[in-house]
Amino acid sequence: MRTVRLAATAAIAVVLSLVLATPAHAAQVELSGTQRNLLASELSQRCAEGTDPLDARMADRGPHQDGWYFQIGAGTFVSLTVTFADADDPTDQLTVTGSAADPDSPIKFYAAGSFLSDAYVFTPAGLRLVTATAEVERGSRLVLRYACASEPEPPETPTETPTETPTESPSPGPTGEPTPTPAPTVVPSPDPGGSGGGLPVTGAQLGGLAVLGAGLLAAGLTLLAVRRRRIIWQADD
């Protein structure tokens, strides 16, 4: 009889331990429809700078990221999954999932009093919130409290690569070797002082000048001889 009682007591203890280890009221809750399909810029703004009041936790976002703050009323987060979409293309979606038990979770969870009720999600700026689902303990309502909108990152400007004009290589000759390019023909420039534009002829000009000089010399000697004769005749008279 005593053995039966001990066995029953042990069984009750095991059941109680399992019950206590099970999260109370573990459930999944979704974001309400009025808080879906919104941009961060369409919500109340609470940033780490430039807003009143400030939210220092928003300082963890990047320079071109939006910050989103979710809260579970009187409950504790187990995990949170949020789906976003491109503002211009609803089919281009991004899903972010975080676990409160994971220290490297992309979603940051914070305690408020005795509950782990705050969650922050950071995404590329300009995305639209589609929906959110949370697994919680002792909570029944998921709320998007506010956001901190940033400017989207500007698109990269493509750099133009200069196009090089290919140089033409000489065509191969009959033997396969390049055909040499013929040298350019040099045309002599015309004589600036001449009328015909040909090369100057110097031989004929020098001969004519020599004949003319000899003639002038002979004429000068003749005049000199005649003058001397006149001077002599005048002296005899």
C-alpha cells in the first residue's frame, strides 16, 4: 500500500512540474487590420533625435533604416514575425523573424517591468508593413505603437566606361605579313618670287650677269682712255 502511495505522489509531482513548465496562455496574436499596410512615415514618430519625446532605442537603426516599435499588452514575447513589402511592388516582400531566446535575433526584445513586452524591428527605409504575428505568453494583443522613419538610400549612379576606338592594323600581304604603308609624296612648294611656281634656275642667270659685267667694264675702260687723250691734247695746245 505504501508503495502505491509513493508511486502516485511521484506521478502527481511529474504532472505538476510539466504544467508549471508550460507557458501560461501561450498563443499567437496578429496585428490588427488598421495597423497594416502602413509606411513608417505614416505613423507617430519617436526617434533618438529630433522628436519629443525621444526613444533612445531607435539609435540602434542604421542611417537609411526605419525603426518599428511593437508591444504586447500585459504579456511576454516568445517570438515575432513581421512581413514588409516594397512600397511600389507588393510582391517584393521581406520577412523578419526574431526569437526572444536568441541573443543574435534580428529583432530586439526588451523587458518592461515583469514582462518581456517590447520589440524593435529595423528595416531598409521606405518599406511598407504588411502584417505581423507574435507568439506570446499571457498576452492577447499585439500593438504597433510608433515608428522612426528615415530617408531611403539613394540609388547608385552607374559609371560610364569610356569606349576606346580600335586602331586599324595594316592588312596582311600575300605572305601573311603586314603590307607596308607607302610613304607620302612630297610636293615642292612654289617659289614665292616666281611666276611659274617651279624650282629656280640659277645657271642661266649667273652667265648673263657675267656677260653684262664684262661689257660694262669694257665700256668704262674705253671712256677712261678717251678722257685721257682729251686731257693730253688740251695740254699740247
